[in-house]
Amino acid sequence: MSTQLDIASLVDQQIRQTLTEYLEGINLKSLIDQAMAFAVNDMVSKMSVRTAETMIKQRDLSDEVLGIAKEKIDSQVDAQVKSSIRSVIAATDIKKLVVDAVNRELKIHINQYNFPEASIPARSIDWKGLKLSGDMIDGGIIQNFNSVGIQDNAAECQLTIVDGMIVAEGQFISDNIVSKKAEIDAISVNTLDISGNISLGQQARDTISSLVSEIFNSDLDIGEHAITNGVDRLLTHQSLGPSIVYSNIRKLGLLQDLNVSGSATIGSTMIVNDRKVGINTENPNGALTVWDDDAELSVLKLAKKQMFIGSTRGSDIIIGTNADERMRIGVKEVSISGPLRIMGIRFSVADAVPDRQGEPKEIVMLINAGPGQPMFYMCQGSNTWAALEIKAP
């Protein structure tokens, strides 16, 4: 009996020392220290006996002690027994036994410990991997709520959901609204696209009629939008739609391109019709016909690869410069009123032998040459003229 008590005392001492070193090496939270203060004292005494019993079971100390007692029953029994116990204790990993036992007891006490309300700071909790089921949330207000499909930045309640009704406060914005039935007191839209039928009451018909009358009797500002018939664009802020066939435009600005497939009349003066252009006439005789009072000039094809420029109605054609006549093409003759240059040589007429400064090779015809006198003179340079061998008859 005394031997068991000594063993328990030695084990108790070793446990206390090991436990003290272990507890000093760890940093437990203040709340857990309070819970452990009671548990450790009770644990040490329990562990002393439990560890001793474990050691006795692991090593058959009773046989060893009895063997020693049988061999030496003398005053050295206590010393031998203590030496044997020390060797057994030294061979046993008491620290591991104590750590395992302490960890088991700590888990038991921590799992069963009733923490006071609001005693654990949020920063002391490892939230990584924490998942909360929606079934656990009941009541209260969730602030700054965001999810994959919801972002709540409202400072006050903006959406109320009850059975059979959803109430939205303030302005409601949506990219697309699909509804079987809608009751709206007032509506403002940028683009109205109606694919089905419209049923209007008398008040609505009167309002629309008044609105249409007001629009088409005043300026219409469509901005950057367009007027359509549901499929085709009829009018934009800068163009008529391609489906517009008839119009009564009275004035146009600077045209960059004009394509007319039929007849075109410009200012009641020029008519383009059937690949012909007539100016002041509705019946052009050529590709281009210009009519001015009783005079006419036409440009038309005369034969294959031949063009005719002149009058088709008996008019004289006068060609001149600076409003002066230079050539007259009459019905019976062509009249040239000034000198003529042919192949680079100047031809002219004179009343007497020229004595003026002339051009080299210039030829002058005397219109008053007498019989046997030269009719033509050629300039030899400067004011020197030589008679040609062509003489008047």
C-alpha cells in the first residue's frame, strides 16, 4: 500500500511538472483559462492515479517489486523500489501521455463550455470555409447585401413583396418588361413598338387625334430617333426612308448626289426625259437641244461615230468671243469676220499691199488687185512682203 502511494506521489509530481511546462508553452485565450482553472486541478489528481495504473498495467511492477522484496528484505527496499519506479518513469513518455490527456480534456471542456453572450470577437474566429444555409436566417435586417444576382445599395426600403403583389418604391428601371396585363396611370417612352392590336377609348382617341393635329401643324423634333411604320424607317433626323416613293419637297440644299430613273424637270427650264435633255423645250431633237425664243441649237448623232452640232430648225449659228461675231454659219454660207489661221499660218485680206509688221509665212490676199497684179503676198519677216506668183486674171 505504501508502495502504491509513493508511486502515485512520484507520478503526480512528474505530471504536475510536465503539465506546468506544457501550459506555459501555449497561449490560451482568457475565456478558456477561466474554464481550465477548475478543470486542470481536478484533472491532475485523476491523471496521477490513471497514469500510474496505466504504467502498472504496461509494466508488471508488482512482480518486479515482489522479486526485489523476496531477495532483499532490508532497509534498502524503499531505495530499490524508488530506483525501479524512476527507471520505469524515465522509460515512459509521460509528456506525451499528459499532452494527449490534456488535449482530450480540453476538447471535452471546450465543446461543453457555455461561452457568455458576445464574448468571442469576430476577428478571433476563422470564417474561411464557413457556409450558412438560408434556412438558418430568420428575421433581422441584412445591410449592404450583395449576391451573384442582387446588389442592395438602398438606404431605405424600396421593394416590398407580399403574396400576390410586389411594390417598388420610386423609379423602376428594366431593360425588358414582359407582362400579360398592365395598369399604368402615366407612361413615358423613348421608342414605342406595338406588335399587336390597340384598343383605345374615346378619350384616348380624342387625345391622339389632337396630338397628331398638333404635331403636323407645328415643328416636329425627333432628335436622333426615327419615325417608322413598324418595319421600315420613314424618316430620320437626316434622311427620308428608302420606302418613301412620293413627296412634295419644294426646296433642297446643296445636293451631293441625285439619281432619277424617270423624267426630271428643273425650274420649268430643263427637262430630262428618254435619254434627252431639253432646255426651254419639252421636245428636244437631239441628246441636247437648246431653244431660245425662235432660235435652236442641238447636239445629236448624225451617223455612226458622227455627231452633229447645229440647228435643226433653220437658225443661223454664230460663233464668237467677247460678244463679237467671229464666224456665222448660215443656211447657205459660212462667214468669217476676221483673220483665219490654218495649220499655223495666218490668212487675212487687205485693200493694198501690206507694209505692216507681219508674221513669217503670213499670207495676205489683196481684194482690190488689178489685172495682172499679184493677189497674194507672203511676209518674209518684219515688214517685208513678197508677191506670190498667183496673179489676178
